[in-house]
Amino acid sequence: MTPLEIGSISVLAIVSLIYLGVYIPIALGVVSFVSIWLMRDNFTLAMNLLKIAVGDSAMEYTFATVPLFSFMGLIVSKAGMGSDIYDVMSSGFRRVKGGIGMATVGANAAFAAVTGSSIASASVFSKVAVPQMINNGYNPRFAVGVVAGSSVLGMIIPPSAMLIIYSFVAEQSVGDMFLAGVVPGLLLAFAYIVSIWAMGRFWPSFVGGRPASDYEFMPWSEIASKTLPMIALVATVMGGIYTGWMTPVEAGAAGSLLGLLIAVLRRKIDLKGFWETLIETGHITAAILFLITAASMYSRMLGLAGLPNELADILAESRIGFFEIMVLYVLLMLFLGTLLDTASVILIVVPLFLPLVEPMGLSLIWFGIITVVGAEIGLLTPPLGISCFVIKATLNDDKITLKDVFMGALPFAAVMLVVLIILIRFPALSLAILN
């Protein structure tokens, strides 16, 4: 078989196994192991490459960021910072049509800067924002749609587990990926707010709600008490990375310590809660490193098959341009996003397309942002929109169906697609902080 046939069959095999319910890293690892074994008819070689993949991935110093940022996100959730920042945002936007929806977006953007988890954001704001919007007469579909749409900010605004995974697959700096995610994340949050304003003006039946004319703004002292801890965390983590005072690993450690101190001072955590947080951090870390190990094996298999050289030759002969490659890439991500989670999409498509992108002189940092944003759209689309399932499970309200969640998230998925096109057209947006 040709390298292209091997690559195509491996992707189909991985997608099929995942869709049949096989755990994602196992699907990646098994297909890679069997492919190497069959290609070289050498079981020992396959075993040796598996051992190398484990050693080279799990032992990387850079991936100490995974447990540190995971711990920080969990501690921040326990400290109640999500509901605090939501209260402040809600106070500021309450008088505007669709204002609580805008507040949810703003709060999610701030919460994303210290958690890096779409699932955590979806869970927290399903409990905090959705009941309040429904109590104020908002359309339930709009309420759950806002939470679903803005939850994806957790995987774009740093720190982000998806940016860490991409940085390993593409061999890029985690710190650079974090800095590159700031402007696109804020751009998406701004686009959401503008779209909510437009929906409130031109599609009021979808939004619903009523402005609170008698609502009193929150006192400045209360605003300060609710926002200063979050500001301190963001300044410590992102400020340390941006100024070069700290590496991403050191920034994660500093942020974790500060988050723990805040939780203790607020009396939001005890020894039992601390132990549970450590255990959950271990589970998350093990899952992500298992994914990374399997991805390393997959990349080595594709290289052994000669796929990068084959794709480079095809590109040179057919003279496929930038536009055609990006259209194909986005369509493939959107398709896989309906079947797989974000990490799976990144691990499958990036090794296939890097050989096409690198010879064109395109920034792999920018390509990473495009990849994460494109893959994140899948969190909002059926049948496997994970954020939508989390929201439905968290609400546990029979009046709001899974269909309502998906239909509410659909306009926000469309906004994400528009922002993705803008980021492709203007790469400088992703590289602004780095230049």
C-alpha cells in the first residue's frame, strides 16, 4: 500500500473504533501499533517504538503544566470565583436587552483565563446563569445556548489543555501557544456579545427576557472583593509568562499556590476537599498524558509510513494553494467534530496536515489556533456536542431537552465559524502578542 492509503485507512480505523466506544488513546495506540507491525512485519520494532513514545511524551518537562493548570482550575471552581465574576458581570449588563446572556459570555471569558476547561465552564454556568435567565423570562433555548457557546472559551483563552496537546503534536512552545490564544479568545467573546445584541434587536423572540429597570448596581467594594482574586490569578499566570519572569510550568505552579491560598482564605476548601481535588487532578493528568502518548505513537507511525514525504510530493505536483488546503482542513475538522471530541480531532488531523502547512512557510502557532477553534465547534454540534451533554446533565430539567440545548447552541456555532474565517484571513490576530 502507498503511504497515502495507509494514512487514510488508519484515520478510518481510528474513527470507527472511537465511534464503536473504544477509549480514544487505546484506539490511537492499537491502530498505530498494528500498522507498524504490518508495515515492517516486525513485532519487536512496534514494541520498541511504543516504549520510545511513552518515554518521549510522558517524561517531557513541559507537560508538568498539565497537572498544575488542572489543579488550579479545580481549585478556582471550588473557591466560587465563577459565580463571583458572573455576579459582577450580571450587575453591569442587567439593564440591556439580552444583558444576562452578555454577562454570561463575559464571566465565561474571565473564568476561562484561570480554568482552561470548557467542561468546567459549562457545568458552573449551567447552575448559575441558566436558572437566572429563565427566571427573568429568557427563552430557555437562548439561555442554554449562551452557556454552551461561551463555554468553548475555556479551550481557547489560556491556559488551555487543547493548546498544550497541540504544542506537543506540532512541537511548539506552550508559552507561545498560550500568548497566541489571548486575542482570538477575546475576539470570540466580543463576537458573542455583539451577536447577542443583534439577536436581541432583530430576533427578540429567540432571546426573550426583560431588562430590570429597578435593579441596583453592585457597590464598588463588593465588585472589588469579587474580582480582585481573579485579576490577581490572571496577572500572576499570564503576566509571568508574557514578561518572561516565569516559564509556563512555573506560572502553573504559582497560579495553583495562589488559587489554593484564595480558597483557604475564603474557607471554601478543607482537607477532604483538598484530597478530592488532588485525586481529580491525577485523573485528568493521566487521561491527557495517555492521549499524548498515543498521539506520539500515531505520529511516528505516519512518519514510518512515509506519509509526510508523500503529501509534500502531492502538494508540489498538484500545486494546491493555501485556500484549497484551508477549506479542506476546516471541512474535515467540522465533520470529525460531529463524531469526536476536540482532543481526538486535534490528534488525528494535525499530523496529517503539518507536512502540507510547513513547506508553505505558515506559522505553526497560528495554525494551532485555527485548529483549536475549528475543533471546538464540534463541542456545539450533534451528535457528540460534549458541552451540550454536560449542560443537559447538569441542569437535570425535563422541561429543557437535549434538542433545545443543541438548537440554542447553533447560532453560537455559526458565530464561531465566522470568527474562524476571520482568523484564517488575518493571521496577525493570532500572532499580535508574540510580535
